[in-house]
Amino acid sequence: MSTTILDRVVEVEDQIVDSIGQVKEPVVSATEAATKFVQERVEVALRPVPMAEKLPTPEEVLNAQFDFASKLLVTSKDVALAVAKAAAPVTNKWLDRKPKPVRAAKKSAA
């Protein structure tokens, strides 16, 4: 596998993930400040929502949606790899690659 291009792509992807991680603290701080501001000024106007006990918490919604996204990502990867494998005879020829040899399982001494 040629890694020069892929190495650079992975490096940029890692930078993107790191950048997203770096915004956590400022975003949480801003949210806490906004929450405090609202509580101090409009707490009287905040009334319980009817049937609130039936509504999921924000954490429950986020966990459910990220669980779904994880399952979707795993399934999409499985489909994409199967398609890539099915197309390998053409892509290997086009890219002048030799198919990887299939290694036989080692026999263990019984």
C-alpha cells in the first residue's frame, strides 16, 4: 500500500479531530455562562413543561444518537469494504497492483 498520500490524509484528519477537541472547554464555559445568565434573569418565567417526565434528558438523546451514528458508521464501512473487495480485480489491474497472497493457517503441533 502506498502510504505517502494516505499518511498525509490521516495527519490532516488527526489535526481536525484535535481541533474539535480543543473547542470543548471554551464551548462548555460559554454554555455555563449563558445558563447562569438565563437563570438569573428569567428563572420566574421558566415553568415546567407539561409531561416533562416523558421527555428524554439531553444526555439520553445524545447517547442514543451517537450510538446510532456508530452503528451506521460500522455498517457503512462493512458495505464499502465489500464493494472495494468486489471491485479489486479491476482496481488492482488499473493501479498495477498484485493481489495479496492468501496465507495458509499455521498448523499447530498437537
